[in-house]
Amino acid sequence: MEGCLFHELKQYATLYNPDIPDYIFLNSFWITSALIAILLIIKKDLNIKRTVMGILFVECIFIIFCSTVVYRETLPEARSNFIPFWNYQAIRKGDDRCFVEVLLNVILFIPIGFLACGLRRINKWWKVALVGAVISCTIEGLQLWLQKGFCELDDVFHNTLGTIVGYKLYQWIALLLKRNMMKHKNKQNQKI
């Protein structure tokens, strides 16, 4: 790729949308923080991990919807591409922008997959993938219907892949923490 990768990512990032007012992010941060604090104060028997991850999950979806639908410019007509994996053909021809867009579509949904693992019933990779696919299909459908952005099948695939990466990342971190706790517990038992 030509030029600095960071510049490319910033230029094409869906999260970097200068049309989104700062107060949207600030207010959503304060609302999320307040919800977590209130729930922790009110509910004595609350499962803290699930509650915090659930609230952050909803917050993440809100920010993604703002970035990909709400604050996108309305186009004169709907734009779509339902040819599977057309991005890879463009990448093979040297289209750096498509490479960056594929990468960003995967990265954008990693937090969804990671945070979904903290929810009670979403504990298998296919359930996480299904959640990611439903959210992505909703976004793509809204982009097509509201004429905002570019509705494409590849985005659904890459977003879903991002949720699976987030799931695997969560599983890997949980495994490392469990191993570390077991080592620490074994050392404590050896001292006794």
C-alpha cells in the first residue's frame, strides 16, 4: 500500500466520521457510565461482569449505528453491491481502499463479538456470529432503504468475521486468565 497505513485507515474509517457531533459520543459515554453506576448501586445480587458487558454491548451497537447509518450523508439514490467477495477481486488488482475497508469492517465488529460473550445465552461461536450477522444485515438494510452508505454483501461477511474474531479473542483472554489464576492458586496451596 502506498502512504502511511494510519492515514489510509483514518481516511476511510467508518468510525472516523466528522459529521458525528462530539456531544453524541460524550453523552453516550456519560449515559453508559451512569447506567453502570446506578445498576451497581441498586442491584445487590447483580452479576457485575454480565451487566457491564451488556451495557457496553448496547453502547457499542449505538456507536456503530451512528457511524454507519445515522450520521452518514443521504445519497441521491441507493447504492448496493450483492456480488460476493468482489472486494477481493479489487484488492488483487491493487485497490488499497478496498483492502482498508475490508480490514475496517472486520475491526469494527470485534468489540461486538467480544462483548457478546459476556451475555448469558450467547456462549457459542455460531450464536456470536449470528448476532453479528443480524446487526450487520440491519445496518446494510437501513443503508439501502435510507440511501446512506453503500449496501454490500461483503460488509455482512466481514462484520460477521469480526464478531467471530472478537469471540475468539474473548475465549483466548479468558483461558489465559484462568491459567494464570490456577497457577496462582497452586502456588498458594504449595505454601500451605
